[in-house]
Amino acid sequence: MGFVKSMQELMANARTTADFYDAEILAVFWETKPEIVARLLPPPLQPAKYPLAMAFVANYPRTNFDITYKESALFLYAVYQGEEGRYCLAMPVTNDMAMAGGREFFGFPKKMADIHFTKSKETVSGWTERHGVRFMEIRAKLTGKYNDAEAEKILIANPAEDGSIKGVSYLYRPFPPPGAGPLDYNPWLVRQETVLRPKEVQFGEAEIILKDSAYDPWAEVEVVKMLGAVYTVGDNSMLSGKAVAQVDPMKFAPYAFLRWDMK
């Protein structure tokens, strides 16, 4: 073991999936403004049928890559070549290796943060804080119903025969050059799939508080109508990502700084 690894050591650490065991996730969904979605989606992504946003807080007590941590995220629903998925705007985490792996392999816009997650009887809540600003707080009462009666039709997921659910994330992998200039190469749009195997699913009425932050502008994704919350406990697997399109670096430049703190 050392700075240079043998082929045997490399193969011993090779994994085809990142697996999460007994992962607890509280996800809340809301409708935002169509013009907000249109402004925040980079090319070539297109707005989905509904202008939907989703935020979650998660607790990962055990993984197959020997890391335990908490995570939160902000997504917008988007479409690429007819397939609906979720474009990731932000993904704070509490572990540096989780941050590095997600950013470098997939392009998740991860940053280090303080994240809280708690469940007490029928209430689940969480918050995320960076630079002394608690810019996102979510809470759900697991009443068995959503905030909005139409939410079930909009949010319904079609499970496979084994009960698993597929989730598609859209990400970008831009890198700055070592010298002057906007980007080192044409950014790739990455399609990444996660398989959720829930052992427990509960629905609830949600609320979210988004506070202005210079470095984490989640409040830009305005809440027009809260739809509801889903709390799950299960074993989930992140599959390998695939680069599906290259993007003009000048057209992508305005969207290229999700992973850095820039005012």
C-alpha cells in the first residue's frame, strides 16, 4: 500500500456499483415557475412536462465503499432525447471522499456542508448549512397523504416487477483549465441511473424553507405549490454513468460553477 497501487490492489477496490444499505431519504416535491426551470437548465436539456423541483436529505449508515455520511440535494425535472430525469443543481455532503467520488466520476455538484437528519414517530426533518447560513430546511408529517390532491398523478413512479424504482440524473462534467480560459474541454452531459429498492415507503405533507445564500442560491427555485413528501428506507445502487452529449463550452460557461463558491 502506498502512493502507487499494484494491479491487484486496483482490482480489489474496483466496484461496478455504489451501494447504500438501509438508506433513509426524505424527499419533498414542489411546483416552481416554468421560467425558472427554463433559465436554470443548461443545453441540451429541455423542461419536463411539469415545472417540478425536488429536494432531499439522506442518511447513509452503511455503504459498500466504507463511507457513512449524510447528503442533501436539489433537482429540477428535465428531459433529454425524450427521457425524463432530474438535473442536479446542488448536492452537499458531510464526507470529503463522498464529495470527491461524486464530483469526479459522475459530475455531481457536491460541496462539504453541515447536514442534519432526524425522524421522530411520524415526523421527519432535516436541514443543510454552509458558511453559517441554514439555506434549506425540510419537514414532513407522514400522514399518508400529499399536500396536493393531484400530486400522486404527477409524482407516481412505476416500479419494476421486483419492486425496484429507477431514477435518472442528468449531470455535467466541466473542468477549468490550468491557465486562463473558460473551460479545459467541451463539457459532457452525463446520464446516471440509480436503482432504489425500498423496504419502507411513507407519504406525507411537506414544508420547505429556502433562505437566501450567496454561495448556495437554492431560494432561486421558488415554491409555487408544495406537492408533498416521500420518506423511504431501502438498499439503493448507483450505476455507472454514461457521457451522452458534448456541450459548447461558451454556451455552457454560465452554468459551469455549481461546484465552486462564487458570488
